[in-house]
Amino acid sequence: MQSIYGIKYTKPEVVLIQETGIGVAEAAARTCYDSFENSENRAIQYIEKNMPDSSTCREINGIEESNLLNDLAWTYFHHSILEHANLSFLVRGTSRGVLQEHARHRMQAISVRSTRYTMSSVINAFVASMSSNDRDFFIDKVLSFDMFVTCDKEYNKIEIGAMYDKLFYQSKKVEDFNEIAVATSSLDLLEKFKGTPEALFDALESGKKKRNVGDAFKHIISDNVKVDMVVTFNLRSLKNYFTLRDSGAAYFQIRWLAQEMMRKTPSKYLDLIIKKR
């Protein structure tokens, strides 16, 4: 947790869930120069005259050091061979605002928690609050979801209040609001639990989820909302990402993310992309 401009924020969590190793990158570089015999790694030497079997491939993927890659990265700046190494990170608790920054990095694969299919609890809380015109119920219920990167309670109440106001406005503009917001099989619950928002919310949560409610309502949330994602970079792109985002000029939330990703990146990769101080 850290305070920025008077507001406290949580920092994202990161796990490295997949790495391809640096061995394939050395094999690629040795292919360019036809210099397999000069490698300090036995598995690379082997493929000078042999197609690697499964055991050799595993040995290649387990390589921890490569003198050639170090020379190419820091002496000759031949970085294209780094594209043969890939790392995938699971990120939890960054913000939707960070996604706008990520979109500027072209060479990545990114899969993000969808607002279209994961907002049903927020909409259920609003529908339940409307059963007794209880704005405070909505605010308190959504506050319990811990859905913001900000962790200032009063600030988050302002955010949630704005969400309520947008939904309330829309509910007065759309004749079939409940049909859009709630699964057909749950519509009868609105009358059954009318006036008891907690009971109605629990009943809606126990029923069938209306999975695509975000089509109508995703605009109600702000860049402050937490998202989870899996992001995959090749090593050359990761070098660019760390260079730009581990910088005082970077948006502070993506800087926090880059720093946490860097902490979770093994040294065999960092040694090829981060200049030692």
C-alpha cells in the first residue's frame, strides 16, 4: 500500500507462470553464425551435427547461462535473438487505467478479466438496492467487493456513489431495465423479495448469472477498478517494457507493475536486458 496525492493505493501482485528459458535463443543465435561447437553448453554443441531428441530439447530449455547471448546483448546489441525467449506473468490487482498504458506495447499477448462477463454482482447489488430505494445498501455492498486499487474508504464511497447514480439514471431511461440486468429465470425474485435488499441480493447471487451485463453497463466503472490479466512478452519486448516503465516518467501504477514483474523475472533473463549498475 502506498499513498499518492493523498490517496492510498494497493499494489499489484505478480507471479511468473511460464518461461521458455534462454537456450532456444542461443540455438537461434548459433544458427545465424553456424557456431554450435563454440558453445559452453553441451546440448548446443550436440545439435551442430544432430537433430535434438526430446532429452536434448529439455536440456536446451534448462540452460541458465550463455556467453554468446551476453555478448550479443551488450557488445553487439543484436537483440532480435532475444525474441525467442518468452515469459508469461499472472497479474492481479492492477487497474483498468494501466490497460491503456499496456496497449502501447505492441509485441505482447494479453488476456484481461472481462467487465462484460464479470459485473453481475455489481448489477445484482443495484437491482437489490432498488427494491427499497436504498442507495446506502448499494454503496456498502459494492464497498465489500474490494474492487478498486484505491483503498481509501471514503474516496471509494464516492466512486460507488457515482456508479449508483449512473445506473439509476439508466434505469429511468430504459423500459426493460430489469430484463437487461437480471437473468430471465431470476425475474420472479424481484417481486418475491421486494423491500428486502439483502435477501434479494443473496437470491440473485444464488441464481443464474447474467454473464454479459457489461454490454449495457460497463461504462459505469472507472479506471480505478481492479483487473486481473495474463501477459506474455518475448524478452526483447520485455526489455523495452522495463526500460520505459521502470522510469520516473511512467504512470505510477504501471511503474509499480513493471517493478513487481522485474522482481519476479529470473536473473538469467534480467542479465540480458537490464544494464548492471
